[in-house]
Amino acid sequence: MIATPILVALLLFVFWLMNSLKIFNEYERGVVFRLGRLLPTPRGPGLTFIFWPIDRAVRVSLRTIVLDVPPQDIITRDNVSVKVNAVIYFRVLDPNRSIVEVENFHYATSQLAQTTLRSVLGQVEMDDLLSQRERLNTQLQTILDRHTDPWGIKVSMVEVKHVDLPPDMQRAMAKQAEAEREKRAKIIHAEGEKQAASALAEAANIMTANSGTLQLRYLQTLTEIATEKNSTIIFPLPIEMLSAFMKNLTKT
């Protein structure tokens, strides 16, 4: 009869002790409330004693959290409707503030990221959205980090993952890229023609200054044609060559 109360008391003590001893991992901290009042120092890591049921502990992870922001409908500054999604990396720096200052810091950060994404990207044009990702990522990270700092949250990185363009805009951009390639091809071709014309003009000036060079060029052309074994060759001779032969005949 006497052993029964002792056994009950022992079981109650074991039950109380099991609820009072908490083990926090290296990446966890325990935010402790004593009779509803916040204790200034978080508990952990390791084995920690909490005076249950007077004390109540809330586990908070200090690891970096990867938050996937769902696609957001955004109208850019030049009135183009697109869908944009992003990924955010953040972590808890102050466990006490992350529990006391906001009801659910994970949900609050997610909602803040969605509204900030729509607000910031709605102020830029489509070309900037596609070509200036790094600047926009930095701007988003700065804004989110400033707003989450009172919650004890540090936003370390924001990356815009994908920009989903409407089909008509994709076709327009493809045509624009094709036109740009054709433009560059024509410019390169024109530059080549210009350089070739300049070289030909320089060669013509050299040949004009020296009649012997022009005659040698004609003879070289005649040699190249002769290698093709044509039966008949009609080759115009310059007047300068004929006049030279006529002078020789006159002297003889």
C-alpha cells in the first residue's frame, strides 16, 4: 500500500523530468517563455533544462532556408505581361525576435517576397528585366533584407529564376534577333566590299603609274587563260603595248 504512492510519485517525477529536459541540435536554438514572459537568452545547443510546465520552449532553426517564390503575374513598365518566379535564401539571426516580432516568419517572408517582386519588376522595362538580372537581384535582396531585419531575419540572396514571356512576345523577340543578325551580316559584307574596293583602287593606281606593271598583268592573265586549253582566245591588247611594238618596227 505504501509502495503505490511512491511509485506514482516516481512516475510523475520521471514524466516531469522528461518534459523538462530538451536537446537542441547544433543548428537549433530554444526560445523560452516563462509564464508567458520571454527569457532574454535562447537555449542550446545540447542538453538544456526547462522548468516544465512553467517554461515553454519554441525551437528555431538557424540554417539557411531556401524559399521558392511562386510565379507572379507582372506588368512591366512598357506594358508587357509576364510571369516571373524567384528563389530566396534567408536565415534567422535573432531567434527571439523571429518568434516575438512576427507570427510566422517563414510565411511572412514568403508574402513579402511576392509583393516586393511584383513591385520592383513592375517598374522596369522588358529589356532591362532580361538583360539586367544581377542589378535587379541586388535591388530585391536589399529591399527584403531591410524589411525583414526587425524580425531578426537576414536575406542573403535573391535570384530571379525564370521569366515566362507570352507567345506573341517570343515571336516578336525572335524576329528582332533575326533582323539584328541580318543587319550585322550586311554590315560585315559592306565592310568587306569597302576594303576590297580600296585594295583594287590602290592596285589600279600602282598599275597606272607604271605601264610595265599593267602589261605584266595582262600577260599573267593570258597565261592563266591558256592553261584552260581553250581552242580560241580573244584577248584585247592595250594601246600602250601596241605603240611600243610599232616604235620598234619603225626603228628597224
